[in-house]
Amino acid sequence: MGWVIVLAVLVILGIVGVLMAIAMPKFQKMQVLVDKVNLVSREILTGLSVIRAFGREKTEEERFDKANRDLTKTNLFVNRVMTFMMPVMMLIMYSLTILIVWVGSHRIDGGSMQVGSMTAFITYAMMIVMSFLMLTMMSVMLPRGSVAAKRIDEVLQTKTSVQETAQPKHLQDSKGVLTFDHVCFRYKADGRDVLSDINLNIRSGETIGIIGGTGSAKTSLVQLLPRLYDTTAGHVYIGGVDVRDYDLEILRNSVAMVLQKNELFSGTIAENLRWGNKDATDAEIEEACKQACADEFIERFPDKYNTHIDQGGTNVSGGQKQRLCIARALLKKPRILILDDSTSAVDTGTDAKIRKSFTEKIPGTTVFIIAQRISSVENADHVIVLDNGRISGYGTPAEMLATNPIYQEVYNSQTKGTGDFDEKGGDNNG
């Protein structure tokens, strides 16, 4: 009776083959169309204000309808195939059972088979057929999974441009000079230089202010220190050693960055702060918050350091979020601290107190302050003035005020109310 099972399996395999030939491309297409609908929906939701401002509601509605219709059409075809396939499979199973009973009854009548043997044969036959039915279902899911797996694999196989050296060096205890040696940088290999011929020597423990208009590459400059990007040409040295020769993890643990739009995560204030140092004690957390002037508002919360922070820090103000992010960075006890316009949401008095605490509490840390507000850099040891990726001036605030036109413009616009410094715009390389 084995030929009965072989016949059933062949029929099932034939159906699977037809299914894969006809439906598999549709299953693959369906996953692509699902992604397209999600993309259009996301673009509409994120750009809703722009769509309304330009009166493009009707156009975007039609774009969404088209993407949705394409998905619906493909989905209906696939579901029709599945609707047809399931009854066919059940028909095969029941037909197989009837065929086994018909053949088996004749053998039982002839005395060559027992009723128990036929029952067992039916059970085993159903198990075999069910296995092939599962194969059919896998053939349905495989095309959709393959599309998603291909995209994931593209991400996993992407090589980062920042590669660690085979024999990395460790940062020495001694703090050395930070040097930019004829540094050039571009984001794309075929693009323009964002930074051009940057030459700087910065002593350990100095506070360096960075001033420049939007698009002057202020952020790009400091991102070369923790190797978020590598230079296109030239070298960046810390203590006389190229940053590309350091152990990457140790280097980045030695550099703390506080961005203008830093993120807070769901959890308590203490849990968020311990991102900077997971082993930080309560006393260390409180000290870091005092330095960042964050203790002023934390103490007003009923739960204080156990106060819950919503995802993204939506339940605290912009200034409070920035101060918490500064405290988190201070817990790393970094050798280099980078503040990228990270006090823009706090008042000038609090800004001054934060900068004063840096001078008193972390005198050995090299601090970079990127700012649009002149008061944030007027007490720095030196100021870098950037203009279109080039150094327009470098010196003390007093020297820049006396000699540098861009610094003078910033100073006059903010102290005398003659205009807005950052009005010329530019790209987002800030």
C-alpha cells in the first residue's frame, strides 16, 4: 500500500510546485508593497505640516490610495490562491483516507491484512501528508521572509568606514596635546570637503569655544575626536598618537558628547544617568547633577532621583533634559567633554554656573563648547571661528573680538541687537 502514499505525496508536490511558480512572485511583491505603504504613511505623518502648508493634501491622499490599491490587489490574489489551496489539500487527505480504506478492506477480506494494521497505516499516512502540508505553508511564508531577510542582510553586511587597527594602543594616563594636522573631511567620497586644512594645537585641560554659522562644520570637527567619522586627509592626534591607532572602545569612553537634541530613555532619572557610568554610586550621581545644575529641579520632584522619565524625556522641559544629559556625560569622567549647543535651552545664568563648575570641578578635562550664544564662549581659553569648514580665526576671546570680523559680527548682533548671526543658513553639517 506504499504506492498510495507515494501517489498522494506526488500530487501534493505538484500542487506546491504550481503554487511556488504562480504565487511566490506575488508573495514577494506583497512584502515590497507593504513596505511601500508603510513608507508613504510615515512620510505623510512626519511631513503633515509641510503638506498642509503647500496644499498637497489631495496629492498625498492619491499617492497613499495608489499604494494601498496595489497592495490590496496583490493581497486579494494571494488570498484567493490560499483559499483554493486549503480545500484541495483537505480533499487530498480525505481522498487518501478513502483510498487506503478501500484498498485495505479488500486485503482484509482476502486475509492479507489486519484491521489494526490498516488503522495504523492510516495514522502514519496522515502524519506524512501533514508534513508535506506544512511544507506547503512554508512555501507561502518563505517569499515574504526572504524579502525582509535580504534587507536585514544588507545592513549586517555593510562595512563601517571606521575600522579598528589590528594592534590598538591604549590611552596613557598622562594627558597630552590634542592636535589637528592638515585635517580635511567629507561625508561622501565624491562630495565636497566639509572641513578643509584644519590645523590646531590644544593643550590638555583647556576650554575651547567654537563659533560659526549654520553649515560651518562645527559638529563635524568635534565628531572626529571620538572617531564617529575618520578624516579624509590629515591626522587627529591625542597625546601625540593618531586617534586611529587607539582602541576604539577606550577612546570613545574617554570622550563624552552632549548634543543639542540628546535623548533620554524611559526609566528613572538615576537609570538614565547611569548610562554614563553603570556603576556610579548615588553620591556620584548627585555630584554630577550639582555640576550640571540639574539638582535644582530634581530636588523639587516628589520622587527626586527615582522620578520616572517618559520615552524621549517628554515629561521634562528642554532645559531640564539638557542638564540631565550634561550630568550623564560628566559621570563618564571623560578626558574630553564636547558640548554641542547643549545649553541652548537654559538661561544665561544657569549656563554661566555650569561653565564655572567645569572650571572648578574638572580642571583637567579638555572642554569643547559649540555655541551660537557669545556668552557661552566668552570665558573660554581659546575660541575657534569656523567659516565654511575653514578656520577663520583662533585665539582668545579678546583677540577674536579685536581681529576677527565673524566674531565681531556675532558679538555685535547679540550685545547690541543689530541682527541675528545665524541667518545666512547653509547645510546641516553644523
